[in-house]
Amino acid sequence: DTEVTQTPKHLVMGMTNKKSLKCEQHMGHRAMYWYKQKAKKPPELMFVYSYEKLSINESVPSRFSPECPNSSLLNLHLHALQPEDSALYLCASSQERDRYSNEKLFFGSGTQLSVL
Amino acid sequence: AQKITQTQPGMFVQEKEAVTLDCTYDTSDPSYGLFWYKQPSSGEMIFLIYQGSYDQQNATEGRYSLNFQKARKSANLVISASQLGDSAMYFCAMRTNQAGTALIFGKGTTLSVSS
């Protein structure tokens, strides 16, 4: 199983809603990532979990709250979002061995989020 | 500073022709990896090919090959015998041991294949 599964595929929410994005992998990977991607732009790193601990937070607003319940699951909780937060949210995972430079990231197919 | 540069916003090619997508990189870390990903309109980022900084040979994966010129700091992707399904956004990316877990992306190149 070499998949990263993201749900839901599409999400429309109002600015006062609370919703969650989910990501799952069963490859035994120990690093998991959230990226935000606007149309025709490269992905921007938001958060990295390494061995279930938050290791990178790229100054993301607090209305985005990540959670890593176990090594296979990654959630992104959304609250009071703004219309400019509308984007494709990609989850990824990697093995996290000693050398990072030769490890590829496996990506999910993303959640397309629209904030009204 | 670590940086990836893709200077071609869009490329057009006919079916069955070969196409080269350009990528240059900058890093002071001697240990780095270069990756190419394909992103169709469906959104998924699909890994295509990897080249390590110490690899002596250029990487190849089926119709994809990487033209790695270390002295020029370039890692161009060559797609041979283009197919309509190759139409997508292509991203060059880099990981270094210094930067740790971050995958640094270029701005991407949109490839359009016509029949």
C-alpha cells in the first residue's frame, strides 16, 4: 500500500464553521506534512510532524490547527477561516530516516477547500 | 540559501515528440536530492524521478530521464515520446540535509501536449 488518502476531496464551508481535513497513510512513514496550494502556484509548507511531534510550523495562523493522533493519521482542524484560505490542501508523508536528501514525499490527492 | 528555479511558465509539444523542462537549483549543501513531480488537473502530486547529488549516472524512469549537470546546477526533465496524458503542471523540487524535512519547490511549468 503506497497511498496517502485524504478526505474529503471537496469541502465548502462558511467563515463561522468548524471542519476537519483528514489524512491517512499505512506505509510506516514517520513524517507527515500539510501543504497549502493556490491555483497555478507551488505548494507551500504549513506543518510537519515527525514521530508524531510537531516539528515545523511555518507561521500558520491559529485558525489552522494540526493534530497527529498516531503515526498513520494527520488531521487539520479549521475554524473561522477567511475566503483567502480557499485552496488545495495537500497531505504528504515520508519515511524520515537519517538522511533527508534522498527521501521522496508521497502526496495525497488533496482536499479542495472553498470558504464562502 | 536553497532555491529552485523553473523559468518556463508554459511549454507546448506535439504527441510523440520529446520535451525538456528546465530546472536550476542553488544550495551550499553537498548532499542534496532533486525530485520531479507531476500534478494533473485532478490535484494529486505524482512522483516521477529522483537524482541524488552523489549519483554518477543520470536517473531514468521509463519515458522520463533527468539531465543532471552538477557543475551548472541544473536538473532538467526530459520526457520522450510525449502523450496527451502528459499534459499537467510539473514541479522540480529539492531536499537537502541542511534544510531537513522541507521539500523546496520551483514555481512549476505547465506542459500542454497536442495531437
